[in-house]
Amino acid sequence: MPAERTRERTREHAPPLAAARRRRLRADQARQLADLLRHQILTGGFPGGVLPLEDALGADYGASRNTVRLALDLLRAEGLVERQPGVGTVVVAEKYPHGLDRLQGLAETLKEHGRVTNEVRTVGPVPAPACVADRLRVPVRTDVLYVERLRQLDGLPLSLDLTYLPMDIGAELLGADLENTDVFRLIEKITGQRLGTAEITLEAVNADAHSAAVLQAPRGAAVLMLERLSHLADGRPVDLEFIRFRGDRITMSGLLRRTA
């Protein structure tokens, strides 16, 4: 009798499992493989930056040769790899890690990868629009300091930062070395306080003509848009930023904890 019940349960579960397997086969297997290979690429999983041969990749990931080729095509379209005669598929682009669980300036974040410099494109007081005034807790149309910078890593364009700061802090920034120093460090020096927390929003947007030209990215290419409002340790909001990152050069990561 127990054996019969086991067979009955097996028959009951067989149709859903078969359906799930069919759905899996209909899925975009090449994109699934591309996701796995991308992770390996970005975490240095291929020694010397050279991917295994297509047959070896197929054996490692249980994929057909056609699926491997399509996956590699996707990665080539992203600019991560390219085919080199006599060598094979090699990694040609590097993405730099930007953590989302620590409040740091870009130079602090990427200090192990090179030197971050800033091309200051615009700096000066502007009347605060209502949405900026509300976030920084200043009267509408009162002056705030506006700073626009192109952030580069060893000369490679990474991000275009648009920053608003209250004028009592911003006035002292006007004579500071904004080309070689993170604004976060300058804020802490001016106020004598550490930064405490930041509210962030991250989304993908299409690069407008101005942003694309400054970042040397294709017009209309997707960029990572980070909106960040940073507060001093006492809770005062002091730095509102709209940052456009080149998505092909930056990866965002963080550690999340599940709470009850």
C-alpha cells in the first residue's frame, strides 16, 4: 500500500514538472547563460581575461554550442568581450565596483582602481527650485551652490554629477580644490561633522545629448541614474546629487539583510 501511494504521488507531480521543464526549454537560454558568464567576467573568474573555448563553455554550463555562441554575441554587444583571432574570446572592458551599503565619495570608493579627478564644468550660486529647496530644507528661490562635474578614473569618463548644496557650506567650496577632492571630504572639513546617512534612488535612464557627449557614450544609451540626498550626522541634509553613471563601466552592489 505505501508503494502504491508513492506511485500515485509521483503521477500527480509528473505533469507540473513536465510543464516546468517545457517552460525552461522555451526560455531564452542564451540570455540565461550570458548572465552567468557576465558574473564570471566581472568577478575575475576567467584567468588572464580569456574565456574557455565554446565547447568547453557548453560542457561547463550544460548548453549547446549554438546557445553558447548566442550568449557570447550578447556579451559582445554589451562591449564586455570580443573575438580575437588566434586567441579566442577575451574580456575587453572592465566595470568598477560601486558599493551601495557605504556612504563614500567616488575617489574613496575607487581608490584601489586608480586616481579619480573631476572636470568642473559649472560652479556657482543658483536660486533653489522648489524641489531642491524642499530636500535641502531651505527657502524656495534662496541661493544654493550648484556644481556640475565630470568624474574620471585615470582619464576614463565614469559619471556626470549635478550637485546642490546649502550656501553656508557652498560659499566655502568656491575656493576649494574641487578637481582633486571629493565633495564629501570638503563638507566634513567645513562643518566639522561626519556625514551620517543618505537616501538613494537608482534607476536606468536614456542619456540625453548633453550627458552622452560629456560621458563619451552613444546618444540614447542607458545610464545608471543615482539620486542621493546626504545628511550630516545630526540629520541635516547638505548634499543633493543627481549622478549619471556610464552603465558599461560601473557595477552597483550592496549587502541586504532580511528583517522581520
